[in-house]
Amino acid sequence: LTESFYKRALRDRNFYYFYLTESGPLQIWVSTIHNTDDLNKVKEPTGIFIIGKLWDAEYISDINNMAGCEYSLVRGSSGDFNTEEYNLSMSFPLRDWNEVIVGYAVFNKSLNFVENYVLLSRVSYFLFVLLAIVLLVISFWSFHRWFDKPVKQISMSLKENDMRHIEKLKHEKNELGTFANIVDKFYSQKKELEEAKAKAEESSTLKTSLIANMSHELRTPMTGIIGFSEMLKDMLQNSEYTEVIQNILDSSRRLMRTLDSILNLSIFESGKMNRKNIKMEIIDAADETKSIFKQYADLYKDKNLECKYTNEGNVKVYVNRYLFSEIITNLIDNAIKFTKEGSVSVSVHTVMNKENKKFAVISVKDTGIGIAPEHQEIIFQEFRQVSEGYNRTFEGIGLGLSLCKKMAEFMSGKIFISSELNKGSEFSAIFPLVIENIPVSVTPKPESEVIETKKEVTTEEYISQRKGDILVVEDNQVNLDLIKVYLNEICNIDSTRDGFSAIQLASAKKYNAILMDINLGPAMDGLKTAKEIRKIEGYEHIPIIAVTGYSTEDDRKRILDEGLDYHIPKPFSKNHLIDIVRKFIYHN
């Protein structure tokens, strides 16, 4: 026991090492001795305890018996020992005093039982796979026989709408047989519903077609009636026939307003009025309103009403132009109709709600008969009026305000009324305002004016611009004559009543514009004629203006989509027709 031995014992407190002898490895285990109150061996030891154990044959035999393994000693530090398949080996390094490995104690455990287990597992796996394949084949056959084939028959019956595929299946006394009977009943009900739907759609189509054709057939002759009546009124001013002619005009306009109301109501009821096929655009509410107001001030100038118009400035709304015009037209028409004396005021301004959102407000105020509070709700109902029955005071079918309400709500707007009996009414149409960053230099200024009746266009005003050549294609002789009378002061006119002649005339001469009726007959309608004229060299950008009795928004959209440049519905006024023709011919 050298001094280095004691130093290591005092330092490590517990350690062991091996000596290799002829009889086997000798394990030396060293531990310091401490008092019982120094369990953690912190204090100086009172002595050293040394045990030596020889791994002799008897000790190895005891280990083999307890662990069921075989012991062998491998001398050296390489650690390379051969192991056999299905044999578990564990090696224990033997270190000497200097911590150098002098050998390994190797314990080997035979795993022959693993080999047997692996073989048994392989046989079991094979049998399991074979059984699974058999069961899968049986399941597939059963699935095909009892489920897949019947379901395919049902699916084929539904796909081909032929219940003969499930005729046998319906007699099966199982769930699929019950399901087949349900499918058969469903198909029968579906067939009945499809037939009913087809009849309803056919009826709706016939109704829409009837109203559209009725509109066209009424608008075409009304164009001649209103147009030539206006000409007679201008020719026979201050004569005994002036009042008679005015009665004709008033009756004609009333008929047109009634027709428009019925047509618009049918469009709403048919469900065709939806945002997918109705074009919405940003328009200047002030300009549109002022234009409509001027037209009505001119039409009813004989009532000697004071017509006031005010506009606060830039007021733009996102609406459908046709529906917006219909709303404003109805409100202004009602105001003038129910006002015998006094004034009608139209204002365009903006308001802000509690959420700081701005809205455009178009207000139409009159000094007419007014509406009692108990009647202010029913006037927005279809076919309802304040005065009803045989003794009603005013004419009309009671659709105007109900349609205004539907149109406004369709465009995210609302209609409000403020009225007092025998003092007047104020109707306000409110729409969300479009906010735009417009340069100050071009921002419209507020305006307020008294609308004066429009003067008739004179030959002297346009004589300097008498250079336009236009082609008028119109199958109705009365309307053709009216257009010639309206436009002969400002342009040279060639005319024809069918599409084939129109193509020939366009091929022979270059026109500045073409007025095209749409209903020219089955052989060559106005849309086909316009397409053929577009193919003629030089007519790619010549304006082709539709002048037609087809006046709905769907009609207008279809006509413009076919390549025409503008849509003028019948009946039209002289000033409106001249303004449009001048715009396209002289101002491009």
C-alpha cells in the first residue's frame, strides 16, 4: 500500500480496479471509513476498507446460473469479440490501477428461442395475409353484389332519368330496395316539378315577351302621335285647336307613363332586376336631375308653375342611370300633376348620418294638394291611391311611388315623404354618396336658378353646321316621316325601310351617322344590319344610334353590347333627338 494508494483513496473515497491473474480477474474495491454521523463522507475518514474478490470458476458459475449466460475473459484492450446470430452479448471493461483497460468480461446469452419465434411469426404472417386476401375477395364480391351494383343502378337511373334500371331492385326486401322505391318516387315528383317549372317559365317568358311586344307596338305608333301632335301645337299656336292638341299630348304621355310602370313592375316581379345584369355606374346626380326637370318644365309650361332648381355642387352617386332617371321622373311628374298653382322645387344636396356617412339627397317639393298622415303609407303600395274608386280625383294606376320605392331600395337607397294636407308635399330620394378627390379647378359650383321653358330649335342656329349626312333605317313610315321632319333642318337625310337596302346605301355612300330601328322584320333586323354595316370599310367607328320601341334596361344593354353606340327609346322628343344627333355628328 503505497502513498499514492492512500492519496487516491482519500480523494475518490470509493473506487475499484482489476488485476489479471492465472486464476481469473481479481477485483479490488476500496472505500474510506467514516463515523455514522458523516453519511455523506464530508469529514476526514477514520480508516480505509479494502475488499478483494477473485472471479474464479465458482464465482463465474454462480453468475452463469443466476443470469443464464456464459462467461468468458478476453484479454487486451481491443474490444473485438465475435458474436453469433441469435446470440446476445454484453461486455464489461476491466480497468487496472491506472484506468487502463486490460481486458473484457464477456457474457453471452443464446437467443435460439428468437429464431423459433421469427420462424413462427413468418408462418403466422403468411397465414394471416392469405386469410386477409380470402376475406377481401369475399368482401369485395359481397360489396359488389349487395351494395355497389345496386347503387350504380340507382346512380345510372338518376343520371339518365330512366327508372328501368332499378325495376328489379324495387322488389328487393332490404334497405336498398326501400331506397330504390324512394328514388323512384323522388324521380316522379321531380319530373312533375320540372314540368310545372317549365310551364311557369314558359308562362313567364310569354308574359315578358307579351309586355315587351306590347311596349314596342305601343311605343312605335305613339311616337308618331306625340311627335306630330307637338308639331301641330307649334304650328297652331293661339288657335282654337291648341287645347285639343294639348289634350292629345297629355293623354299620350299618360298612356306612356302607365306603360312604363307596368313594364317596370313586370321586370321586378319576374326577378330579372338583379345586380348581375343591371349596369351600375357613377353619375352626376345634379346634372341628371336638372336635365329631367327641364324636360318636365317645358312639357307643362302651360300650367305657369314656378320651377326652382338648386344644387350644392359635386354630388355623385353609384346607381343605375335608367332606374335613377325613372325615380326622379316619377317624383317630378307627380309634383307637377298634383300642383295646380304655386311652385315646384327640386334640390340636390348632401346630408350626413350619425355614423358620419354622407348621402346624396334629391328632394322634390311642391305646393300641391298634400297627403294626409293616414294615407302616407298606402301610396307606396302597388295599385293604391289616396283617392280610389269611381269618384277618385286624379288619374293613374297607383304604381309610380311603389316602383320608386322598389328601385331606390334596389340601389341601396330610400324614399322619404314629408307632407301636409292642402299645403304641399316633399319627396326625398336618398342614395349613398360617392366621394372623389376632384381638383378644385374643375369642381362644379353650387347653383340656384329658376328653370325656364326650353325654346324651340331654329334653323338659323344650325344653318352654319348643315354638313352632316345621315342614314335613317325605319320600317314604320309615320316614324320615318317624323324623323325626317325633325332632322331636315340640321343634316341631309337618306332613308330606307329594310336592312338590305341600308347595307347597299352604306356601301355606296359614307354617312356621318346612322339611325337604326331594331325591329325591321325577320330576315334582317337592326342588330344584324348594324353588324354588316360595321364590316364596310370606313364604318368601323361611324356612330350607329338605335331608335327603337324596345326600351327596357335589358333591351338597352343588349343593343349596346351588340356594338351600337347609343339607345334612344320611342317616343322621343324633337329636342332630345336633335341634341343626340348633333353630339355624334358635330362633336364626335
